[in-house]
Amino acid sequence: MARNAEDIWFAEKVRRAGFPDVPAFAAHFNLKPYRLAQIYRAAAKELADDVGSVTPLPKELRAQLADGGFTFDSVTPVLVQRSGDKQTSKGLFRLADGAEVEAVLMEHYGDRNTVCISSQAGCAFACAFCSTGQAGFTRNLDAGEIFDQARYFARELAAKNKRITNIVFMGMGEPFHNYDSVMDAVALLHDPHGLGLGHRHITISTVGLVDKIDSFADEHLQVNLAISLHAPNDEIRSAMMPVNRKFSLEEVLAACERYVDKTNRKIFFEYVMLQGVNDSEENARELAARMKGHLYHVNLIPYNTTPGASYAGTEQEKIWRFAGILEAAGVPVTVRQNMGRDIAAACGQLRADTQPKVLKEDARV
């Protein structure tokens, strides 16, 4: 059962301030429910800098809260890089324990502004083509740490009279490996008393954790589901995605069919194009046979070079030929536009410098 967004937000903020729970926090500062609502709204909807700037609160109370260690942000920006075309910003954020994560803002031409957020520091799934996957897993993020990445960029956009229009859980980590916190973060992002982002403007990507796909279907949310597929068969997929040895392609696609049957919602399949690995015409026909006739949409992703990976990207002309085979078979397909390559902010490139390279034999699902 989904928890109230305000309760989720406060539970984590008061814990960081040293209180066991929200009632203890409220009692210590003599906060009535309406005061709690004022604080939450100021942080989550009005995007106030800190509790000191929440003017509906008495000045003395603001000082007491600040002195008591109560803060709005659980992530601290360490470095923010801007791409040459000014459309992409990548933020490196430090968490309270010193762990670091990266998140990306993409300001598309027009009014669409997408934030790609991380759900874990590092990743345990070791996909061979992904920079995050080559790093060791540090820990899960809590819902507040996930939400605060979006809050940071929401404040940046607000200064330009813009707002976040889309959120994608495609940053560092595997969202369904941190399922409960991600679901709580979705509640925070969606809450009309906070950012108020519509469910259909939120996308969660997974490498294909079958049990969690089934759980997600039972959430009855309009949130989009994306599957990191990247191969048309088990042989290719297992070679670059260790998770396929636990959940085979057939099992993943069976879970996808159950999801569509239960929700009647389209699934997006991500397919990174790797030269000589998964990009042949035969691969395209095999993928088309799996996708055709279902409520599926394929996103072809030009490969973004990452340190330590032994892959090369497919040339653009060949990507479009691959797309043409899918399209001719009646499979909806898009070739994704790369953004932020020059600042290593593109798909598959996120990895905080504090995340050490992990030996492939040590990577485990």
C-alpha cells in the first residue's frame, strides 16, 4: 500500500536530524500538523532553499529547526558540468555518508525538460557496456535522496521559468533492485502537493528483474516501464548482461506479456547498438520476431563509449538500416538522440569517480 508522500519525506528528513520518527520530531518543536504541511510544501512544491527561507514559519521556529540539524536537501552538488550545446547538465552529488551519484538534466528544444536520476550508488548488475555497471555497488538510495536529485534540477529550471516535465529512472543503479525506495520516490515526484509530476511522465527502467516486473504490474500506476533488452537472444544477452543467467530472455518477455495483459500499457525496450555484437540484419529480424504483435516499442541507442568496455558503437547508417527492418515488420521503433556525450552524461556513461572499477569476475547479481 502506497504511503503518504508527506510522511515519506518527513520520515527521512527527521531521521537525518537525529529523531526516531515524525511524532518525536513534531513534539520536540511543538509542530502542529498544519506546520508540518507548510514545511513540506515549501520544500517539495515551492522549492525553498532551506528551512530558514520558509517565511510562513515564525522566525524563532525557523532558527530552532536549522539549529536542530533539520535540512531540506540530502544530496550536495559537488560538480555540475554543462554540455557544449547548453542542452545537458550533469550533476555529481555527494550523500551524507560520502557516497556519490550522478544525475542529468536534458533541456530539449521546446518545453520538454527531462531529468535522469539515480536510484543506487553504483550497481550490482555489471552490464559490460555500462560504466556504472563496471563500478562496485555501494548502497541503495532512500526515497529522499532520489527525490532530491530531481529537486536540485527543478530549482535550476525554476530560475529560468521552466519546470521538469519528465523523470526517467535511468541513472546509476537498477531501480527494481531498490524497489520500495523507488516506489516511495515515485509517490514524492507525483504528489500534487509537491512536484506534481504526472505518472505518465515518469519512466522506470529495469534490466529485467522478473519478480519485480510482476510486482510493478500490481501497483496499478500509469508510470512507464522500460526494459534494458540489448539482445535478441540468450547467447548474446548473457555474454554482456549477467542478469540474463538468472532471468532468461524468455522469462523476461513472459513477465512483460503478463504486465501488458494486466495493465494494457505499452512497454519500451532499450537496445544499445554494439558493432558486430547485436547489430546485424539477422539480429534485427530476430528482434522483430520477438517484438511484433505486442504492445511494445523499441528504442535503439547509439553506444556511448565508456572506460574499460571492449565495445565499439554501430555506425549511424547501420543503425537506421536496423530500424528499417523493425519498422518493415510492424514494430514501432525510435533511434534515440544522444545528448551530453561531451560531458559523459549520455546513456551508459554515468559513474561517480569515487566508484572504483570492479573486476568482472567479482561482479555478482
